Amino acid sequence: MSKGKGKRLNKKQIAEMLQTLFQQNPNETFSLKQIFKALKFDTHPVKMMAVDLMDQMAWDDFLTKASDNSYRLNLKTQVQEGTFIRKANGKNSFQPDDGGKPIFVSERNSMFALNGDRVKVAMMARRERHIKEAMVVEILSHKMDQAVGKLKVEKDYAFLVTEGNIFVHDILIPKKKLKGGKTGEKAVVKITQWPSKDSKNIVGEVIDVLGKEGDNNVEMHAILAQYGLPYKYPKQVEEAAEKIEPGITPEEISRREDFREVFTCTIDPKDAKDFDDALSFRPIANGKYEVGVHIADVSHYVKEGSIIDKEAVKRATSVYLVDRTIPMLPERLCNFICSLRPDEEKLCYSVIFTLDEEANVKSYHIAHTVIKSNRRYAYEEVQDILMGKDGDYANELRTLDRLAKKLREKRFKGGAVKFDREELHFDIDENGKPVRAYFKKSNDATQLIEEFMLLANRTVAESIGKAKKPAGKGQPSKAKTLPYRIHDQPDPTKLETLREFVVKFGYKMKTSGTKGAISRSLNTLMEDCQGKKEQKLIETVALRAMMKAKYSTHNIGHYGLAFEYYTHFTSPIRRYPDTMVHRLLTKYQDGGRSANQEKYEELCEHCSDMEQVAQQAERDSIKYKMVEFMEDKIGNEYDAHISGIQSYGIYCEIDENHCEGMVPMRDLDDDYYDFDERNYCLVGRRHHHKYQLGDAVRIKVARANLEKRQLDFTIAD
């Protein structure tokens, strides 16, 4: 048996050659003669071993025996479509469309696919061991056609160096396509040529030079461009917004319910400019109250199919980076015309409730309205008033707070899950540099607004989703199409892992029974671990068991809120699904037929995807500011706790400022540590020292890499 210079082929080599032949030709049937010729199997022992191996591959369902002496790839079980996931550490994987487990793809079998690309893969015959592996046989579509990075300009050529190994190779740029970019500048590059069998190079052209690395605006724009998010508003869309008439005609007012004389206020963060919700309040007869939830009537100004609407669909959401908002709508609309600014008449779409002292909804109606806000409050002002300080309309605010607390209590009794997660915020100076890092916690003022928004969203969803029963004996009418905000039940396997995990700390938890019983058990667990050493640890593990909320026209309810019907109605300035809901509600109130479900389901999927992308960009901006905040603190020591554990190291969060960094495994040099994934810990082989999620540690700041948005710590001696 020979290969090259007389080297004998072994069984493993023959198997790999056969696999490659069939995978690279997934639609062809090969006779034994063709196989032997293609692979230059020219000795009897090699041919016999190849036949044995092919029989085994057919037994394993990797191949199909087309006849006594011919084989082809078993496309039924071996070829799948899905998403390619590229990892910087080379552990790439393929996520099948059917939602099955990710399958490993080695670099040599990746066809240079990029992260997020849609690919077709062939399953590889299993090796002697059990690892399941796939090989990319076709790239169906690329997720992105642009990249962000740093330019390197040489005498005869230039290229873009990208962070995070998104691309296997740097992107070549012809000198005439540089758009004036210089070495060291950050740029956005459009890819014009992908890798192929003939060339491994990726070729591109510069579409925008962002500027010098380290400049705050450049870095924020780079984060947005990296996710394909816009960092400037198209001129023609802004021009269209300038032409919108902001005035409200007497005819328009006559078509609406008038709330201009009723006490109305907005309550928002102190730096907010886009006020899209307001509350009105007045006592009415028999100890009842009328509470109006008034939402900016964006769909009155933004017509479906208009240039502004098309841009809003594309964006689907506003993006909130640490130091700026990238709005879904042009500034003239979101901060001026639609924004519910004090002492200005504004058009709204409203849900008006009649509530009793126990916050029971006695009646409600949904109507187009006109309002005039009496007062714009920041959350801090309202919180002071609720704590007893004097202030404008103090009695009204305190009554609203009392009703909100009753609504909240009922929600948790009904099985809503209680996760009060803290959010990291920064105080920023005029150059965009962070000067303080702190956690923002929810309080009575934020919860007051939250409860009335939840009530409005739920009520709107029920008004359409609950099938109306006819007066006679007929069948209930079918619910009309509406985008819902849905949240599935937790993953049962992850719930069971959580139960097994908390038992070690002496806690009990239900993982079976009704939805309400499980969520009440979760809430009890959250309450019982409050203030304990293991609190953060248990909260983190519990959150991992939760599914992600998303948009869909197929309603399955919202598990986390314990609502059978829930939608997003209250933020049309910053979320496109809310605008869709406003339009459909108006159509249905005017007697219109049910909208095309397929069209709206596609829009829901797009909005869910864009929400995820926006969240990733927001997280990256937080990471960048975190590193920037810590870069002058190298060598400082801090008390911290372990906030995450991976096979490559431990994440630690500083107690004082909540900045998170990683202690790489290579710096844990006192022992060799094994990763115990089930128990969220690292265990030393020799000394059995354990690093567990939630443990207190003393760390030293070792490195702050702004380019990689990465903080490295070491364990302090």
C-alpha cells in the first residue's frame, strides 16, 4: 500500500479519504471502480479495507448502498441546513435549524464560513470515539457583508485587521478602494469577494473611515457597525421628518377623547428626551379612580410604507449605548413631535381604566386621545415624594403608587416570576469618559410606571386575543392577527439542574406541577436566598433556566409575567412591534378584517432578531466603558466575587464598582483545575481547592485591553 513516497495507508487515513470524497460530492453515486480510481487505491489490501469501511459507514447511516458495488452519501440523515457559529478558540459549531444540539466543525472543514452564515453541512462518520462532527459542504448565505477593523496600509497593498477572529484571514483592500484611510484608523469595509476553492482571500472596499482608534465617537460607531447597526440617520429620512406638520387641527381634536384638563404626567429617567408614555389620574364616584395610560400616537404621523416607516422597520428598535441613544425614528419625531413634553398638546392612543381601591379593573376602553401633560418628572423626584417629601401633585402620585403596589402583589400571587435584576450604569464626562460605575436598582417610582404599562399591554392583548363568544349558541369567533410578546416555560432539564444544585445549599424547589406552582416555588427560592452568600449564584443559575422572550403572532402566553395574553403597546417611539399593534388596533376598531398573519409573523421574527442584535451592541458598549473606567487602575486590588465560571477561567465582579473581568486559567498556577460544569466550579486536582460561582475573592487588576474590550485580573496574594 502506498501513498506519496511509499508510505503505507492506515485504516484511519483510508476512512478520512472516503469521507472527504463523499462529502465533497454529496449528490453523486460512485461505483467501486470510480472510488478506487479517484483515491488512487491501487493495491488489493487497500481496496478490501476500503470496501469494509464503506460497509461499516453504510451500517452507521453515513453512506447509502446504491447497488452491490456502488455507494452515495446518505443525504436523509447526513445533510442538514442551519447556522454556522465561529469561535475565536477554533471550537466552531453548526446549529441545526431543527433546534437540535450544536455539532462540532473543525477549521479545516469550515469552508471559511463566518459567524452567523447559513450553511449546509454533511455529518462525518463517527471516529472510534463518540464525538459527532460535521463538515460544511455549501455556504447558503452570508449573514454579514461588511466588517469593522483597523487598517494596515503597506506600499503595494492594504488590509483590514478584525477583532475576535470573525474572519479566518484579514480582508485585502485594493489601494484605490481605501477612501483615504490610513494605517491605524478604524474603518467599515464592504466585502466584494468571498473565499473560494481558487483563493482563500476575502477582498473588500472601504465604505467609511471612522477615525482614530481610542476616540469615543469612533469606538461607539465601530460597535454599531460591527453589528450592522446604523450610526447615522439617512438624510432623505430626516428631510421627510422635517416636512411633517406638528400642529394639531381642531378637526383632529374633535375625533378624539379630550384629556387636556385631566392631571397628566410623565415619569422617566432624568436624561430621557423621548417621552412615549404618560399617566392621567382623577378620582370618580363611589371611591373609584380613572387611570389613563397614554401612549404617543406614532402611527398618526408615520404612515405604513412611507420612507420613515421603511427605515423604522429596518432598525426595529432604538439602541441604547452607554453614552448615546441611536433612535428608531428621526430626532424630530422621537424627541419633539411625538414626545409627550409638558405643557404641549399631544396626540395619544390610550387605555383608560376604572379601578377600585383594590386595583381591580372594573371597566376599560381603548381610544385615540389628546392630552396636555402637567408635569415631567424624573424617577428620583417621584421616589422622594413617595418617601414623604413635599412635591407637586403628591397625593395623586401616592395614590397611583398604592394602586401599582396592589397590581404588583396580584401579579406575583398569580404566578409571575420575581427577578429584580440590577443594571450597570456609568456617569460620563463631556468627552464620553466614564467617571463612576454603579448599579441601578428598581424602586417604587420605576415599579409604579412598570405596573401600569404591564396592565395596558396585557389589556390590549386580551382585547384582541380573547375570542369573542356570540350571544347565541354559535362558536367563538377566531382571534384576529396581533403581534404578541411571548415567553415560553423554562427548560425542564435546566430546571432540574437548578433543583439539584440548590438542594446542596439546603433549599427546596418544585420542577413539576402547574406553571403557577413552579413560578411560586422559584419566587420563594429567590426570597429565601436574599442577602445570603449564595444569592447571586442561585439567581444566575435560575436565569439560565429561563427562555428568552420574543415576538410572535402565535400566542403561547408570557410565562415570566404569568399572563395568558401580552403584547407591546406602550413604546412605539422606540420599538416597531408597538407601532404594528397601534395600526392593527386602529384597523380593527374601524371594523377591518384580520391582517395577513404570515406577513406579521415575518416582521415579528425580524424584530426579535434586531432586539438581540441591539442588546449585544449595548453589552459591548458597557464592556468598552468598563475597560476604559479601569484602565488607569492597573495594579489596584479589590474585593470581588466570582460571577461566572468557564473552562478557560473565572469571571469576577468587583464589589465596589461592579466592573467584571476574567482571571484566565493560565494565571491559576497553584494547581491544575478541572471545570465542573454541573456544579459551576473549578476544582484543583492536587489540593482540591474549589472556585465556585458566588465565592468572595480578592483580585488585582492585571490588564485592560480596550481594543478587545477585555479586563484581566489575577487572584491577589
